[in-house]
Amino acid sequence: MCGIVGYVGPQEAVAILVEGLEKLEYRGYDSAGVAIPGGDNLEVLKRVGKLAALKDKLNGRDYYANVGIGHTRWATHGRPSDDNAHPHTDCTGQFAVVHNGIIENYLCLREWLESEGHIFCSQTDTEVLPHLIEHFYEGDLLEAVITAVSKLEGSFAMAVVSSKEPDKLIAVRQDSPLVVGLGEGEYFLASDIPALLKHTRHTYILNDGEVAVLSRGGVRVMDHKRNAVHKKVYEVKWAAEQAEKGGYEHFMLKEIHEQPKALRDTLSGRISADGSHVTLDEVKITPEEIRGLKKIYITACGTAFHAGLVGKYVIEKLVRLPVEVDIASEFRYRDPIIDPDTLVIIISQSGETADTLAALREAKRRGARIVAVTNVVGSSVAREADDVIYTWAGPEIAVASTKAYTTQLVSMYLLALHLADLRGTLEPGEIREILAEMKNLDSKAQDILDDSQVIRDFAEEIAHCGDLFYLGRGLDYSVAMEGSLKLKEISYIHAEAYAAGELKHGTLALIEEATPVVALVTQEALFEKMASNIQEVNARGAAVLAVAMEGLEEVKKVARKVVYIPRTHPLLAPILTVIPLQLLAYHAAVNLRCDVDKPRNLAKSVTVE
């Protein structure tokens, strides 16, 4: 999730571009850059690091261009560096592009362009775009852009400028946001509304497949067939701070609602066209190496550790290898039994968590192969692992992790299916069935987000309770642990998760009249056992909210309130089950007037032991 800005008008463009990038830096902070017409070629200035590094490079110099594009990057393809920073240019230096999204077929496009004589300077997927435009340019920039876009597979928002036609800016949207700002004789482009608010509150919100041409004469919008599109002017009425959050009250709520897109992005390009197998080109393990494995370790901290617990269950079920999950801060202190026949999976949102990084290094020292699951390209974990699976969640601003967790789960399922396929432990029909369900997870997640009133009501009830308990069996127990953590870290309500079968072994003593209990009931094979456990807490006066798989109508007989998740494959249920638990924690914290995005005593990335 990167930030794009653009400007056409009478003012000096660079100052406006940098000002817009400041408002979008939350969308990416690995590098930043701008491109403006400068004579026969374009002038491109970019720098790795936060926006301050670019400002230092600009160094107060006066620029006289009235057209330009800018970008702040959240790295996907290619680690953060000056070469990989946007804007990217073609061989001639006459076409520049900034891009947000993922070009799924960039490798084959790059190979073709190189065979045509094009020379590449970066490791990014974006760089194919200016080369494609150069290749197809025959005197009409708009035609060249539309032709280039027709060759792309994936998601993208892009802005293009050229010294060939220095008075215009062309923008294209497909699955990634773009907004056009309408001023008086000047026009703006941005990924998000905050970058526009100082200059205008009148906007066009571009839809998928739309192309916008910005010039001093105005804005033209058309579809991919060049048919004119009449756009309704959208007047922004949000405050600037609210706009930065996309209209949501908090970043956490925004990120919860971004999960359908994050799920799509993490799956993008990783399921074969015929839906028969996982395509994980970034994992280079051979079938022979997989058959030689004797054990798998998963190590992580906090929310990522909970994703590892789900990963253990799924890998053991599908791959038929023993899996051990360890908290990274404990892993290296217990002299783990690791050798070259061991695969170690490291999970870290930031890729910089100190304990997780130390665990990776210890496992590598002992000869294990390392697969990292991380959200940050070029992070320490990504650089030091043998193989990396990136979770395309985009930057997560709220301290409490939400979309990073669900994309970590997706990554664990993809890895499990990939290993099972190579190891021959799963029938092709079973792989196809699970993958088909994974493709539908985004829409099912959206269904949950669209109907959350029961969660809101229960959150209001529990806001002032002293304790809350989560119960689950099997996969539900792992998700219960994540739900408990979410509630504790942002609402400060004491919460614990228990394996429901352990109630009679001591924990039932904690249940008394009106004690709130969240019971997870998504595993139909365990339904009768869970129903019995719910009855046990009911008998002690508990107030039970059940999160159940759609179709389990019997749950209504034992729980006071029920939230149903859309029916899916039982193994995939955790990805959907956690969303109501995230919302419960969020709304409870809001009711208590807590600082949701920045809970006390906590930081987003724990970079010290």
C-alpha cells in the first residue's frame, strides 16, 4: 500500500507533491520520490528512507515545473533502496510512472521487454510500466498508457508523466485507490483524500478500469475503451485527521475493514489459473528436501505466535509432519533440537522483532532451513531467511495487529498446501477444494463486517466487566487466544482463553453470575463437546456470546447471543472467526474511551529484548 500524488496547474509542483506525500506517509515509508518535466527528459529525485531523506535531497532548491508526480513506498517487489524507489523511468528517461499495487505478470513482461532491448535498473514489478509505455508510444501518451495497461495482470493505481507531453498527467485505477482533486485552474491526484484537503474538497473518486487525463484545461475521465465517463463531484466533509483514516474513527477500525482487500492481495498470483495448486515461487524447497524433513518449528511473538498455533494445526493435518510452536523469546534459551533436516518458519509482521530475529539466527546457526512470513520487504527477517513469503497487508498503523494476523494465516495455509502438494500427502481434489474456498474468503469477510450489530451490543455489555473468558476447542482454541489478546491490549479488560475441555480441571472456578464468556463454535466435529462446555458455564450464570459456523442452529439453544460466520471449509474458519473478536475488542475499547490505536505501555514493533 503506497502513496501516490500528482499535480497540474500554475503553482510550482514539487512543493505541492512533497506536501501531499507528508499526508500519505502512513501508507509507506521505505522511500520517496518525485518526477517533473525538465527539458528533453524528466527530472527524477528519489531517496530511500522516510520522506525527510527526500526533503534533504531537494534541499530547498527552486523547481519551475508545473506538472509532476510523487510517491511514498511500502516495498513489495524489491527491498527498499534508491534504485527501487519510485518514480521509475524507461530507457530514454522520457516516461515516468508511480504505482501502487502488484503486477502479477511482471516477470514475463520484463523478460519480453529485455528481449526487445529494454534495460532495467531495479528489482521492482513497477519498472515494467514505463518500459511498456515507451515501447507502445507512437506520439499519443494516452494511447500508449491504455495499450500498456491492457497487458497487465494484477492490481494497480498509477500516474504517468512524460517529457514528450509535459503539460499533462495520466492516471489509471484498477483495485487500488485514486482520487482526483478539482481546484480553480489546477488539479490534483492522490491515493487518499488527506493529500488534497489543503487545496480542495471537491473530488472525483476513480472507479476500477477508469483512466483520468489531467491538464491545465481540466480533467477527462474515460473507461478502458476510451468512452467518456461522467463523474459526480464528491465533496469531502471530513476533518483532515479523520480523512487520513479514510473516514474511520481509528486506524484500527480502518485496518479491520481493509481485511477483505488484504486477503485478496495476499492470495493474488499464488493460486494457479486452474485452481489446482499453490504457486509459491518465492519458496525454493524441492520435493526431495521436503521428503527429507523430519520436523518443523514455528516461532514468533504475540499475535504472530497465535498465527503460528493455527499454522501448526494446519501443517500437521495436511503435511503429516510433526510441528512445534515456540514463543521466540523462549526458543533459543531451551537448546532446541534442530538440525539440517528441520524447517523453521519465522513469523513477524515488521520483520524486525528482536526476539524473533534472534530465534532465526539461532536456528540458522544450527543448520535449519528458514522460511520467513513477514509484511515488510527488505526487513532483517526477510534478508536473513532462505525463503520469504510476504503478506501483502500494507502498513499497519494501529499497535493492535488485525490485517497482519489474517494475512499471516493465509500465508500459513498457502505454505501448508504447497508442502502437502510437493510431499504428496493430500489428494489433488482436496487441494482444489480448499483453494476454491480461499478465493471466497474476501467476500465472506466483508459479509461479517457488514453485519456486526450483535458484536457492538455485546461490547457495550462487557465494557465495564472485570473479567472475560474465551473458550474453544481445536482451531477455535488458537483463535480464542488471539481474541483474548486483542481485548486485553486495547481495552485493558482482563481476559483469558481456555481450551474448553479444561474447564473442569480448575478454570470453572472462575465463572460466576453474569461473567461474560465468548465461546467459539466453528468446528462441527467438536460441536457436541462445545455445547456441553457452554452448558457448564451457563449453569454457573455466565453470559455467553457464541461465534459459530453458519448452519449450526443448535447453538442458539445454549448461548444467549450468537454471531454466525459464513460457512467455509472448517480448516479455514480461523480467518473469518477472528474478525468478530477484533470488532468486539475495538468496540469495547471505544466504549471505555481508551486510546485504541496507541494502547498504554505498548509499541508497534518490539525491537529490543
